[in-house]
Amino acid sequence: MTDLSPITLGFLGSLAAGSLTAVGALPVLLGRIPVQASRDLLLGFAAGVMLAASFFSLIIPALDAAAVQFDNSAAPAAIVSLAILLGMGAVALMNEKLPHEHFKLGREGPQSASLRRVWLFVIAITIHNFPEGLAVGVGFGAHGFEGGLPLAIGIGLQNAPEGLAVAVALLGEGYPKRRAWGIAALTGAVEPVGGLLGAGLITLSEPLLPWGLAFAAGAMIYVISHEIIPETHRSGHQNKATLGLALGLVIMLFLDVSLA
């Protein structure tokens, strides 16, 4: 596995992480859907994993990579700060310009609009998943197998509750179990595309390394703040969601340190 190129590792790692979206949605097929409080705890866990990955696997390595390129102590911090803001801004722009719906789908409109609503929903999840695949690809492109593995595991862990949330939301709209699971699984397919792009860009141009790492971190932080945390607090289970966030954060921290 370690003999593979960083680009191949980035693609395979993000493919594996994205496939866990389908695994997470399996309870819909089995008819064993967790209660809302448990789903909010799992989504909180996903937020914690992403938050820890953003800082320990992306922002800190970005600062280290920038420090190698510049003698000025302020330059690395400035570059990483700007790249984080660019990453957040890019996802915010997609959120603004692409038509989409969020986890809780609206019920207004005639039944004939159902297919359109499903694809709007798929676009929304694509916005979420692309930065995650990008982050995994950047991790492998920057630091090879050892650098990308913690990110791939962490992103995969947080993809499972996201896949469940998507499938449950579609089930609530009246879609059959198999179709709800299939669409949820499909939303993870964009991650290998992001992984291939992230690994390729970083491998081709070393000066892009701190920019790519911090950009991916900013994109994930936006998703955490704008989508996942508000969703976990929507139904009054914020205590469980915060517990999940804490567990996800420390588990990802442990994985990042122990597997590096």
C-alpha cells in the first residue's frame, strides 16, 4: 500500500472514506433506525471528528509547511489564515449559488416536484462531502500514507452518521428504503473526486502545500459551523450532540497522534 503514489493513495483513501456513507445508511435497509437523540449524538461526533481533523491534520501541518518556505515568522500565519478564509468562502459561495436543500426537506409543492427536491438535496450533500474528500487527498498528497491515513479514518467515521441522516430524511419524505439508501450512498461518491484533485494539486506543486491544507481545513470548518452543529441542536438534543462532539474530537486527536 505504501508503494502506491500519493495521488493513488488520495483517491483510494477518499473512496474508502466516502463508501462509509453507504455503510452508515444501512440501518434504513434493516429497519432499525436510531431515535433522533442518538442521531444527533452521532452527527455531533461527526462534527468533533471534522473539527479535530481540521486543526491537527490540516492547519498545524499547513503552518509547518509554510514555515519551511518563509523565514518571516508572520508569513506562515498570514498564508494559513488567508487560505482558511478562502476555503470557508468557497463553500459559502457554493452554498449561495447552487440550488439545494438541507437535512430537513421541505414538504411544500406538488408531489410531482419530488424528484427535483431529491436532486436538490443531493447537491447539498455534495457541497458537504467534496471538501472532505479534498482534505483526505491533500493529506495523502502532502505526507503520504502516514499523513493521509488518520484523515481517511476520521472522515470515514464521520461519514457514517451523515449517511444515516440523509437516508432517514429521504425516508421521511416517503421514499422506499432501497431508494433512500441508494441516494445516501451516492452522496459519498463525490469524495474520491475531491481526493484525486487534492492529492494531484499538492503533488504537482510543493508551494501549494500550505495553501491546500489550510483551504481544505477552512472548507470543513464552514460545513461544521453552518450545517452540522445547527442540525444537531434543532430538536433539543444539544447536550447529547455536544457529548458526541467531544468524543469525536478526542478520538480523532488520538488517531492523528497514534497513527502519524
